[in-house]
Amino acid sequence: MRKFLPLLIVLFVLFPSCAATLSLPEPNQESNTFSWWLHNLKSPEQLQAFLKQCTYISDLEQFGRTEYFQTPDELFRNRKGDCEDFAYFSAYVFLRKRWAFRSFVVFIARRFYWDIHAIAVAQTKQGYLGIDYSTFAGPFPSLEEAVRSVAQPYDFSYIERILEVKLPERPRDSSKQKDFCPLWGCE
């Protein structure tokens, strides 16, 4: 699998239809406070500073469920979540602020721990930026290099899955898409 990893990454980057996509909420579903914060957010470094103020907590501890996906607005209000919540939040912010023209949530496998960690990667004109709740790095010339840089403290082994994150183009059409299911609320 490792020797095919660069090929898979190239396929996902060059042919985005090969990658799974994830639709995030429409901007009109944001609270006034979250919208104000987004409007006043000036840089990815400020986003990173916000994430560092948040608390990591498992879904089981916070919601009493093994898996719960918070909306970006919920994470903003709660200021706590798991790695998936932070990754989706970051991907959403990069797209809403138009800092990136493509955004991904990348699930990486951790060597020796047998678990998965989620990070966000944003593709900008300058290159790929990697971000999670504790690390921000970039730009890098490839998605794989951004992942390696951000994932290094987690004893990164390989990329498990890549989801391209997209904002819905038209709210009324998003619910009619075949196989569409918003991230939150799906069982």
C-alpha cells in the first residue's frame, strides 16, 4: 500500500471526483457571533490560535455517543471537540474565508496505536497548508508533504482516507443530491 500512496494522492489532487466529498453547512445557518468572528478573522494563524484555546474531548465524554460530528457553529460555541471536529471546522473556515480554493479532511493512521487522527489540509495559490488543533504548517508543494509535517507528532504511518470538503453551491439543491447526507445528524 505504501508504494502506491503517492499515486493515490496524485489521483485525488488531479481528479477530485475520485475523492469523496463532504458538504458543509450554508453560511446562513451560522449564529451571529460565529459570523462576526469569521468576518473579523484575519489569518490562518489566528485560526490556529483559536484552536489552541479549545479543549480536546472525545465524543463519548462530551455527548455520550461514540461518534458525533459537530457543526462549525457548535464547535465555536462549545470550544471543545475531537480531532474530526477541529479538522472539519478548519476546512470550513478556510473555504468560507476564501483562503483556499480546495480543502480536505485527511484521516491518518498512527503507527503502533491502531487509531486514526484527522487533520485539515487547504490548497492555496502558494501551496498546501496543514492544520490541526495543535499544529499549523506550510505552504508545501504537495498534499502529502503537508500531511507529513502536521502528522509528525502523531507517529504518522499512512493516509487512511481523504475527503474533499465543499460548501453547497445552492442550499435548495444540496438535499437533493444523490447520496447526500450532511455530516451532522447522519447515523
